[in-house]
Amino acid sequence: MKRFTRFVFAISVIIKVSNVFIIAQPAENIQLLAPQFEKGSTLFDALKNRKTDRAFSDRELSLQQLSDLLWAAAGINRQESGKRTAPTAHNDQEIDVYVAMQSGLYLYNAKDHILDLVLNEDIRSATGSQKFVSKAALNLVYVADYSKAKGDDDSKKFYSATDTGFISQNVYLYCAAEGLATVVRGWVDREALAEKMRLCPEQHVVLAQTVGLPE
């Protein structure tokens, strides 16, 4: 009987998703998986299929999809220099990628390829005014940290917007290759969201981008 109980417990906490086992646990940092480079889709396939979607399922992404998504967005692709998949002016790397999911708000740590827990709270509904933001698996929030950027405020604002565009397009192309839905959004109450995320004065919300499985 004890053996059976242990078996049932193990089944209840181990969930198989797309050949990836995720251990159910309280909200905490999420160690991401190494990106899978052996994909069948080509760059031209992704460009052909790139589009904006606003209809999302409430199903979660697999851990592998989440890992690949964040690496594609702003992961390190040259370990010796720490440079990223998306360029930034002067290599300032001033754009932080936050991830709002049902389990909490996280900050993508590209150096360690990990999601650092920021808030143990579901703030998806605060990332935009559209109804689908609270339903989709996750919302990326692109935050410019002016303390990392060079130049005056006008330069920082211009280049942080440009650099965010590079990252969001990487996300679009990954989603096109993976068959995921995404839309980048400017309709955001930036002041309220910054307060909700507990950002410091040097941090500024630029854009948000919803990602999830298509409905």
C-alpha cells in the first residue's frame, strides 16, 4: 500500500510535456533547458509564416518551448563575449526581458539561462488592456534600464526602442517557426505596470509581447 501511495504521489507531481518533465513545485527560479538547434524549420519558413495573432489558448508552453523562446529573444549566442541573439547600441544590453506567467513574474537571466523569480503573483492582466493578456500562457515585458545605456535621455529612449524592436522580431520569428501565436503591444499602462513590477526609477517599460499556443 505504501509503495502504491508513493507511486500515485510521483505521478501527481511529474508532468510530461513534449518529452520534457517539469517537476511541480511552489513558485521559484526556473532553470531553463539548453536551446534545441535541430529544428526542421528554416529562416525562410519562419519569414514566410511570421504573423500577428490575437487568439490564444490558455494552455501553457512546455519548458523546452519557454527555454527556446527566451534564448531566441535575447540569449547569449557567443559565450566568449557574452553577446546576444539581438543587437543593442554600443552592446549596452540595456533591455531586460520580464516574463509574466500564471506562476509569477520572472526576469530572464541570459548569463545563466534561468528565470529569476521577481514576484510570486500572476500579473498578466496588468501587462495590457486587451482581454487575451490574462488568458495567454505568458506576456513578455521589455524594460529599458537607462542606467546601463550611454548618451542623453533622448538617445537612451531612441536606442532602447530600437533594441526592443530587434528582440520582439526574434520572438516573432521563433513563434513562426514553432507554430506559436504572438502579438507585440504598445497599449500598456506603463506607469501602473512599472509600479506593479516594482521597477526602479531608471527602468522604463517599452513594450509588451504576448506569446502562447494558438486558440
